[in-house]
Amino acid sequence: MTIIKPITAQDIRQREFLQDAVEKAKLNLSEVLALNERYGTKLEYVPEKDIIELSIYNDTNAPRASKEFAAWCNDCAEMLSQKFKGSKIQTQIFGNEKNTLGSNLHNALKKLRKMV
């Protein structure tokens, strides 16, 4: 069974307001994806100056894992570059975090709070 929820003008205004705030806060792709995953917002990511920014957490204490992880990041960057029509990918790799989604969500909300 499909449930259809009517969309009001207020819903549209709130979505536009949030999308505008995300762009002004300069959230990176990882942070926008975290918001979408957690809140189901369906926000769009708009790369600034054709540079797509990712925040990825990795265990820097494991050299072998770090090499494999760096290779994986390069593969992801290449796929994203094709999707975003040749944009440059900038990856920020941070130390180990138990919950990467939570870390990106925390960073996104922190940036959005600064906009208020």
C-alpha cells in the first residue's frame, strides 16, 4: 500500500530554506548525505567551484588499511567525478571515528547552527 502525503506551500518553503542554508553553510558532500540519511531531507549537493569535498574517517594507526582505504577513496573520487561531469574531488581524511555518519552529521549540524 502506498501512502501519499500532501505537500503544502509551507513544506516547499521549508525545503527551499533548508537547501539555501546548506549551500550558504558550504556543507560538503559527506555532510549533505549524512543529513539526507538521518532526516530524509533529500537535499541536493551543489559543489562550489566544481570541487567536490568529502570528509572521510580512517584508522591512521593501520598503515596497510590506510593504503587500501586511500585506493578506495580514489575509486570513489573517480566515480563521483564522472557523475558530476569532471569536477575535481577533494578528500579530507581524518583519524578514526567509530561512527562516520554520526561525525559527518555532527559537522553538518554545527555548520548549520552557525548560519542561524
